[in-house]
Amino acid sequence: MHRFTFVRLALLGVALLALAQSASAQTQAGAIKAVRVTGEVTKVTVDGSRTPIVEGQSLIETDVVDTGADSGVVLVFMNGSSIKLAENSRLAVEEFKMDPLGEDIAVAGLAGEPTVSKTRLNLAYGEMVGSVKKLNTTSRFDIKTPVGAAGIRGTTFRIVLRFQADGQVQFQLSTSEGRVVFSGVVPAGEGSTPTDTTATEVEVAAGQEVSAVVQVNPTTNTVTSVQVSSAQPISAEATQAINTAVTQAIQQAVQSTSFTPTEQSNAAAQTPVTTSPPSQPSSQQTTQEQPGVSSPPKTTPPPAPVITPPTILDTSVRSGSG
């Protein structure tokens, strides 16, 4: 009797393992579309080549998006999430994977994401407004910056990261809907190295903002101090500004945006084996640019002080509106 039970449990374990492996094998790169392209917007690929981004162009994970002065773009992801990237900004799509689509989807009609996904973005500098559809329980949507990492669920948010010529870095993360968990970097103490850091976790609920003032030595390009605030209420005007940006840019962009299973297959076929493009903004990158990648606009101060972000926290349960 016991032997029979053991055999049944063993067979069940093998079946579950095979099912898990099959599901894992199905996950593949998702497609991204560039919409409402204005001004000078450039794609930097994994090999360092730079090409202008045009309206409706498809992007994939490992691509880096640069915007020049008076420029911007809305990036619409196949999982229904959208990002409006403002002028003088750089955003790397480090990872964007989804379980396969079962049918064509119209983004404007989605209440939540169609399949499980994993998104990891890296904002090196600039400004972005995001609208993330309600995610499945096991999905992830993370945004890294040199100042810290944000775990996002079904949320409307804004991140500003600007580097000043005097060595200061100003950072704000505001939430107008949903909830974000921000894990910021705090130097371990005077005389410590940039790798000697501790993380401070701040929950940013709807109508709140967290900010950080980072002092960088402009000569050595190293962090001398980081001050992370607690979550503070933002004004009704600030909340309205975020919502207006979503309404006027993102919602209009997704009205005519749709994806097909074929587009996902094409994105998977185009994705390089490596997930770390040489042009990808890195927390350890110095002001020296990678070969083949041009410097940021002259109006933008150096985008990469030596700051070590914390490991992105598992926010799949603790953050979000769902």
C-alpha cells in the first residue's frame, strides 16, 4: 500500500516537473512598439549601432532608447503597459518576456495583462511617466535607476532623474494610482566605498512621492552622500499633471496599438542571446562612453555616477493595487 502511494507520488512529481519545464520553455521575448515619436529619438542595439526610431517601429529587449532635446516617445509593451519617455532621457529595456499570446490583442481594451510577463527597465537619466496594467500574481515590472529600484504593479507613476553640473542628482518618484515599493541606496558611511551600501525600502502609495538627493564628486564621479526621503503627499496639481500626461500621451497612443502572436514570435527571433547590451546604462559605468555609443546630449550632465543599486526586491505580492 505504501509502495503504491510512493510510486503515484513519484509519477505526479515527474508530471509536474515536465509541466513546469514546458511552461518555462514557452516564455519568450515580447514585442514593444514606439508610438507618438517626436523630435530626435534613437535606438541603440546590443552591438552599439544607433538608428533613428520612427513611428510604429518595433523594439525588443536589449534595445536602449535615447531622446534628444524637445523629443519624446511612448513605448507600448505587449503586456499592455506603456511608458512615456521625455526629452534628454535614456531607457534600457534589459528584459521583457511573456508567455505566448493566444490571440490578437488591442491594448486599449485591456483591463489587465493578457499573459504572465517579466519586465526589467533601467532609467539611466531623464524623465518617464508610466501606466502599468494590473499584472498577474507571478508577473514582475521593475525599474532600476542609479539611485534605487522600483517594483511596480498596476500603477500610474512618474520618475524624474536629473544630473546637475555641480555634481548633485535629484530624484523623484511619484504615484498617482496604485502603489510602488522603492528600494533606495544609502552609503554605508563616511569613507566607505560605493559597494558598501545598505538599502532603504519605502512604500509609495497613491498620491505620494519619494525623493532622493545624491551628492556626486564631479571630479572622481563617485557618490559622497545620498538622502532618501520618506513618502510624502504630493499636491493635487502634481497628481493631475501625471494623469494628464497619461491621458494626453499614453491613452491616445494605445488607441490604435495592437499586437499579434506573430509579432511576439518575431521579437523572440530577433532578441540576441545576451541580455546585457554594451550601451546599457550601468550603475558601475563611468563618464567614459562605450565604443560605438555616442555621449548623451550636451544639455544633459554626466548620466552615470558610481552608485550601486540594491537588488530589486520581490514586490510581486507587497506592491500594487491587486
